[in-house]
Amino acid sequence: MHTELTRRDVLLGAGAFALKPWSFWKQTDASKPVGWAILGLGYYATAQIMPAFAGSDRSKIVALISGHPEKLSRFGDQYNIPTGSRYSYETMDEIRHNPDIDVVYVITPPATHPEFVVRAAKAGKHVTSEKPMAPTVADCETMIRACRKAGRLLQVGYRCHYEAHNIRAIQAMRKKELGKLISIRSDHGFNIGTGQWRTQRALAGGGSMMDIGIYSLNALRYLMGEEPTSVQAKITTPANDPRFVDVEDTVEFNLDFPSFKGALGAGGYSWRQGKNQYEVVGEKGTLRGDPATPYNGHRLLINGQEVSVASNNQFNAQVEHMSSCIRDHKRVLTPGEEGLRDIRIIQAIYESGRTGKRVSLA
Ligand code: NAD
């Protein structure tokens, strides 16, 4: 018997976070939607995130920040953004004087996230940063510190935590519907093209692991509901492929979890094949997401049967969750600390890939 999720479950991440009152910022006027500034007007911002504001009760795009005047003009007109609320990267610090902006959503290449997050926090704004949070643990810590110092919330754009099928899968895991675990595995990949920032280490911070592999890692962590204690990784990168001159291709790893010692948590990723799935095998049953973390068209199967889950708009749910946390002074379901945990493990994965040794995460 699989119960349906309520809208509240979806919005609030099935109650997976504790509420705590915050007192650092002035209560947002509850009669007005929370005001969002979108920073970076590339594919993900303009094709997925910005359209998801349509129909939002509590979130509104009120400003844009971009390095391209033409995009500021085009998307500014499309979203009815006043010209005074269209900023370049050079002028973005002026947002401190714009009371309509409550939160800045940073949607640029990962290596640029730290600078933009810190500047937004210093301007007194809450921040959402896209994944991966940043190239290094030190960067993530800087971002967390800046938001704490400013008394502002920091969310990482882990949309899957707000997506109904993934929330249902998490519920099945927490309720131990599959019995004692036998194995858990997640694989993500796609066939990447050439000439992108994703294959430039200076902007991406790494290769497939940072970009698409993080979905497998994050899914293993949210499905298990606990933190891994060690990792062993193998990295395979083809020679003479122009896409992989600067960064890695395939990363496979296994994780030990406290309740799952000696068993396998694995993720295999590649930029040469399309894959998007996770599979959990327990003594009482199986759970399979296939596809598990796409933009839409999710399928969740428990014991081979497709589970009926009311689909939601995960982008909208992620944004609305942040707005409700800002308005109601609540903790964010996917805060900076969540992004930092993944980056810490990714650094250990790279170390293990380099040395061939298992790396402790204790
Ligand atoms: P994109 O290349 O389409 O857009 C990136 C934007 O950043 C562009 O507008 C570009 O002009 C700008 N930009 C590029 N280099 C810059 C620099 N050095 N400084 C400032 N701005 C720069 O990429 P995208 O696919 O939109 O990815 C952007 C971010 O969103 C990345 O962090 C990526 O990992 C993340 N993303 C997340 C998801 C998701 O499902 N959560 C999906 C896609 C991308």
C-alpha cells in the first residue's frame, strides 16, 4: 500500500527538517511574494527555473543579474523587470539598496558560486546556489560563513529533495519497506558535447563527478538517510578524447554507511553514456527509480510495480520552499551544509581515485 503525498509533504520535504525560529532578519511582508533576483541567464535559469515561477503563490522574480546586456534586456522585458532592477556583475552590489529583492539565485558555473554568494550575502540577501555548491570544501565553508555572518539563509539547488517521486522513495527507505538492505546503487550519466565550461576544470571544479555524478552521490545519501564513513573510487578517462583533456570522465565508487557496513553503495557515472537511475535491493523487496532524477517523467517502481505518485513541479517546489523558509524564519531542507557534505565526499573520491586507497570520511 503506497500512500500519496500531500502538497505540504512535497513543499516541506516530507517533514525531513526541524523547524527553528530565526530572528536575524526582518519579517518579510507576508502580503507580498518573496522577491527573487536571478543571477546568470543561461540554459538552466531561463529554461527550467524562471518558467517555474509561473503560478507561484509566494515567489516572484523581481530582478535579474547577468554579464550580458542583451540577455538582461530580452529576459527583463519578458519578465516585466523594471530597468532599475536589471544588474550587471559589476553593479550587482547595488542590490543592497533594492528592498524588493529578498533572495538571489546563483545559476552560473560552479567556480563562480563562491564570489556571487558572498557578494549577495554581504548585500543583505538570502541566497540559493546551484549545485555543485563550489569546487572545494574551503569554498563551501566561505559561502556558509558569509551567509551566517549576514544572518541570511543559504539553500543549495538540490531539486530532487523537493520532487514527489524522490520524496516517496525516501519515505519507503525511512519506513524500511524493503526490509534489511542487500545493496543500493545509483548511476547517472549523459553524453557530453565539446566546448563547454563543464569540461574546463577552472570553471567546473572537476569533471563528470561534479556535474552529473553528484546526483548519484546525493541520492545515495538521501536514500540512506545517513552519512558514509569511507569511500573507494576508480576513475577512468579515455585518452585522446578532446572532451577529457582537463577533467575526468567515468567515476565509480562505493561507500560504506554506518548501518550498511561491508555492503555496497555504488555510483557509476560517465559523460559517454546516458543513465539516470537508482536501485535498492532489500530482503523484503526492491525499489527502483528509472528515470530517478530527470526534469520530468520520473518512474518509481517498488517490487517491480510502478508506484502512483502525483507529479509536482520540482523547480517550483524548491523555490517555494525557500520563500516559505524566508517568510516563516525556518531552516532550509537543503542548506549550505548539505552541499558541503557532497563536496567533502567528492574530494575524498578524487583522492581515492588518485591513490587507489580507501579514504575515511570520519
Ligand atoms: P549555461 O552554460 O547554460 O549557463 C551558465 C550561465 O553563466 C550563462 O548565462 C553564462 O553567461 C554565465 N557564465 C558563464 N561563465 C561565467 C563566468 N565566468 N562568470 C559569470 N557567469 C558566467 O549553464 P547551465 O546549464 O545553466 O548551468 C549553470 C549552473 O546551474 C551550474 O552550476 C550547473 O551545475 C547548474 N545546473 C543545475 C541543474 C539542476 O538540475 N539542478 C541543471 C543544469 C545546470
